[in-house]
Amino acid sequence: GAVVSQHPSWVICKSGTSVKIECRSLDFQATTMFWYRQFPKQSLMLMATSNEGSKATYEQGVEKDKFLINHASLTLSTLTVTSAHPEDSSFYICSARQTSGVYNEQFFGPGTRLTVL
Amino acid sequence: QKEVEQDPGPLSVPEGAIVSLNCTYSNSAFQYFMWYRQYSRKGPELLMYTYSSGNKEDGRFTAQVDKSSKYISLFIRDSQPSDSATYLCAMSGGGSYIPTFGRGTSLIVHP
């Protein structure tokens, strides 16, 4: 099956710094990638939809200036958490959409655990 | 009321038991129904998907969709300790391919 990687798998940073998370589709081209946030024992919360070569579409309540998304190629999307604060600590998961057949399946990355001190 | 409701559990069963996991939903436009398995500190992986109503079987897993009741189920036969994970239901449709997820049910299969 299609593989999506994320880097780093975990990161600890000081409050006020920026953190960049990479999401790559390893063996397929992804015109659309998604970024989710997940709190412990909670479901996936969609943050934004990222289309290659265009601006990301953010969900209501997600600050686009705080969570910068860049989808510069068909295999790479990045999420930058700017001026991170402890409340930004969470599990961030990306997924990539593979367009094939009737059903457009999403493949998820392994996630990145962010801890802001 | 949330669009997708799922009991978070935890659901604890002995090895070999038949497990039933369920979700209800309110949006009648949903047509694609998925089940994902998520191990601790990992991303979700797709287990099964079903289009519209009916049953689908894959090995020990059976997915069932009842659109008239807006109710979907995942059955796991001969459950194993390795099945211990969080199971998330997801569904999409009505012109959007972006799935709406349930909060997940934590399953514990003990030897």
C-alpha cells in the first residue's frame, strides 16, 4: 500500500519558537494532503486541506497565520507551527489522498508528537 | 449532537471473543464508510471501507452499514491481543470526500 512519512516523529521545543513538520508521500503523488490534530483520547480534528501549488484551506477556528502550510510539490507538504505555546502541544498527523477509482483513499502518516515547554 | 457518535470505551474482551464496534451518524448524505485502526502513538491505518449499505468481509473483520438506521458496525472474530488499538469510524459523502471521524473506541484484548 501507499506510504506516507512524517518527520520528525517527535519534537520538544521552547515556547516562542517555530517548528516545522514534513509530510511526504513516498510512492505516489498526492495532489491533496490533509493536516490533523489529535488530543489524547480524542478524534482527529481536521486543521487544513493542502493542495499542491495553491493556498491551503483552513477549517473554522484554525489560525492560518499560526499554522503555516506549504505544499510545494506532489510529494511534500509542510506544517510550520509558529511561535509555539504549550497549548499547541499535541499529536499532529498528515494524510495524503490517492486518487484512484471511485473511492479516494487517504493514507495517514505516523504522526508527530509536539511538546512545547 | 455530533455528526458522528462513537463510544470511546474502553472495551475490554478476552482473547478469542467476537468484538462489535459501532457508530451512529446524523448526515444522511454519507455514502462512504470507513474503519481505521490506530495503535498508540501511531497514525491511523485503513481497515475497511464500504460504499452505501450492506456487509463487507475481510478475514476476521466484517463491516456492516445500515443507512436506514444511520448505524455502522465493525465485527472482529477470534480477537487477538494484537487487535488492541483504537478503532475510528469515518464517513464521507454529499459532495465532499473529506471524511468525518468518530472519536474512536479503545479496544483491549487480554490473553
